[in-house]
Amino acid sequence: MTTPLLLAFALMLVLEGAMPFIAPAAWRETFRRLTQFSDGQIRFVGLTSMLIGLALILILS
């Protein structure tokens, strides 16, 4: 169980690092806009991301 979890974490880091590496200005602008969201909007984005990830895990496993 540990190896797949570490591989998933490593893949997440690669994917998260791709945007700032490829397009740093767009990445900065995205986070500038994100700081203007209310707490509720940020929570909704986080919840949506988690639910999509969970659905993908359930579908693919």
C-alpha cells in the first residue's frame, strides 16, 4: 500500500509543478485571482476537486 501511495504523491508533485514551470505568468495570475475568492468559494473548489478525485479513484480501481 505504501508504494502506490508514494507513487501517487510523486505524480501529484510532477503535475503540480508542470504549470509553474511551463507558464509561470499564468500560474501567478491564477493564484492572484484565487486570493480574491471568499472562503466559501475556496472551500467549494476544494470539495469539488476532492469529489472528482475520489470518483476517478473509484472508477479506475
